[in-house]
Amino acid sequence: MNQDELAAELAERAERIRTEMGGAQRIERLHAAGRFTIRERIDALVDDGSFREIGRFAHSANPEDRDETPGDGKIGGHARIDGRPIVVYGDDVTVRQGSSAIVGERKDERLVQHALLHGTPIVYIGETGGARIPDILGSEGISSIVPFPSVGGRRHRVPMATVIVGKSFGGSSFISAMSDLSVQVRGSCLAVTSPRVIEVATKEQIDFESLGGVDVHARHTGQIDLAVDSEDEAWTAVRRFLSYLPPNAWTPAPRSPVEGCGPIEPDPSIRSVVPTERKRGYDMRRLLAKLCDPDSFFELRPTIGRNLTTGFARIDGWPIGIIASNPMFGAGAIDGDGCEKATRLLVLCDSFDIPVLFLQDVPGFLVGRQVEHERLLYKAMRFRLALSNCSCPTLTVVVRKAFGLAFKAMNGSGVKADAIYAWPGAEIGFMDPDVAVNVVRPNATGAEREAEHARQVGATSPYGAAGVMKLDDVIDPAETRVVLAHDLARLAGRRVRPPEQRPLATWATC
């Protein structure tokens, strides 16, 4: 055969693999159920025409399975999102339910190595039945599998996002837990092992939704960052997430100024967002909408640990992480779930040198038997250790109150804040003045109690801390966005530390 004939044969072979995958009938069944192939999902995520596949002619290492396992259950390659290079790969359920075997895992590992070598973000699309049986049942099979060595050793050198689109067990659940962003589509299941294996091993019967559905993880386990109703929402979430981050740990995060917006000006309407009454609830996200660029707040884990609100945003185009008290839930007292999601965000921001903004309106840590039994002490101290060790810039604003050790845990004075401010009506102290009266003067008369209360309220004034340089300034709420934008511009000239100088880059967040 001459080169023209060889090229024609190559094109025909490649097209057959691309269109037929694990069989035309399997593709038809997917489409009939309203589902998509992995190649269709990749095309929906990335820029049009940008996907270039590697390992097109891979197949099972077992000679008898070669003709029936195109791609060996895994599809991936290089592409672009919003013009930026990424590595993307996922499970092909038309081939042995996307199960993991030697060659398919070798392809995935090759792609992750490419991403780490060239500083490219990774996106994984998960829907696998787990390891392929009987390929790995024996000692030779299990010895040939090394579960995700490069993913496990990524050390946050590049961002990684996972989208769970179907029934995902084993490998896909492991990768999801090791990712920086985990998105789960409603109707999918995320678990270490399937209901069938659980029934065989323990006799317990459980359905997919109760085992690892979206609501289980979004509201109880906290093992996903976002729950979405459709795959289109998932692709949008991944694109937004990556837009806040640099492509790798050696590169500054990108600034994205809002088109059509002029210079940032004082906003007097901010003064009315936070109620002056200490115990009146409000949604901190209303304040974030005022402080951040329009529609830029991207909330993570919104339905768990709701006493703290976390996510990414932009101020004057500069990307920032957000850790904010939310008095709408539990008065904003910090609980264990809040500590865990705040720690996760700190690790991510430190790894990619993104500043973090703390907004404080916190009465303290949540107390009671339940939170103690749920290991609040461990989770709170892990949060505290993360803050002590993070190297990225941090900014703090006390908007209404900050009492007890929660003031320190939320990046208060004496911790590490690059700038710390308070609004003029804010209260800062060891405990709420209402409580302090009962502690200091338990047997006082009415007049004595009123006098003690007035003294305690006066002692919590932010001007006391500002007077001894434990606050950088007391600021008009209307000036908050202006002040923060100025600080972020000032910090933009900082040296980007190499990854090995970022202590949290090697922390596990799963």
C-alpha cells in the first residue's frame, strides 16, 4: 500500500472507532435514555473543535477482548476552555461500563502526566462501574494496577475538576474526592462501591439515590462542591471555576475586569445591608453582591455548613476566595461542616496564591453535645492550622460582631491578615455583652446590670482595637469595596511563590 492508501485506511479506522465506540446499539440505548457518550460530553464542555484525542487505538491488554474494547473504556486528550489549554478525560460506558483496566488506566495516567508536566488544568468526567472484573481478580491483575499515582501526587500544581454524570464507583469516586472541584449531576450516584456489592457483602439493601445521590452528598456528607440538575449546568460550573484560577501553581491568577464598569466608587447603600441589631439575621450573600463585581460570586458547598458562606468572586476583576459568616443560618456560629469547607477553600487559595477575604459577623463557635460528638474540636483546629500555615494574602472585615476565639479563627487580629478592618458599629470581644453581664455581675441589681452592660458594650468598640493597632482601620461601610479593590491592586505586585513554598499545597482536602 502506498501512503495515500495507508492514510485512507487510517482515516477509516479512526472514524469507525470514533463513531461506533463500544457498539452502535449501546450508543442508541444511551440516547434513548436521554444520556450522552463521553465524546459528546467532552464536546459539550470544551471550545468547539478544540479536542484532540490521544490513545485512539488503545484496547484491552487481553488478546481475546481487543476487538470489543476500543479505547479500553477511557477517552481523553487535549482541548481548550475559553481559549485556555486543558487536559480532559472520562469513562466510556459503551465499553464494559467504563470499567478500569490496565490499558485504560495507562491512558489516563499518561494524560495526567502531560498536565503536570506542562502546567495544564485537568477535567475528569466520571461514570464507571469500578475496576474491571475478572481482569484484576488475581494477583497478577491487581499487581498491575496502580491507582492514579499522578493524581494522588498532584500536590495542587494544576487545578483539577471532576463531574460525576452517572453511576460512579471505585476509581471515579476516588478521583472525585481528590479533585479541587467536585460537581454531581442529579440522577447520578457517587459511592465507593455499588448497592449490589454492598448487598452481597453485608446483606444490606439500599438504592442508588439513598447510597450516593446528589442530596446525600450536598446536604450530609459534604463530598461534593456543587449539585446541579443537568450536564449543561455542570459544564458551566467547570468553566466558571477554572476562570478564577491560574492554569498552574507557577502562574498568577488572571484578572478579568468587568466590561463597561468605570472606577469603583463609594456605595452608601451598603450601610443598610447589615442590620444594626446584633441578633437580627440576614443573608451575607446580599453584602457579597454589593462588594463583589456583578454576578461574580461563585458559591461552593452552599447547602452544608451554611453558617459560613464560601466560594470565589472578583473585586475590580481580581479573583479572590471568600470565607464569610452567614447569620441567616445558626446566627453565623461556626460549626464543623463550616470549618471543613473553609479549610478546603484555604488550601485551594494557598495552592494557587489567590487572596482570601474574610467577612466576620460571628457570635462564636457552635456549642452542644452534638457538635462535640461530631468532632468540632478537630475540625476547628484543622481550620485554625490551615489559616496559620497559609501563605496567600488575606483580608478581613468585621461588619457587625466578632466574639471569642471565632474572631481569631476567622482571621482576626494577631493571626496573619495582610489588612484587617472593622465597620464603626462592629463589636469585638471575648463574649457577647449580654452574656458578659451575667458572667461578671451575676447577682447585680437592675441598675447595676444596666451599667455593667453599657460598660461591656463600650469595651467592644472597634476603636479600642484600632487604638492599639490591632486593626488597620475603622472604615465607612460605603467605602468597603473601594478599600478592598485598593488592597487587591496593591497585592497584585507580589512575588508568586513556587509551589514548594506554599505549605497547604500538600494538604489533603478529601
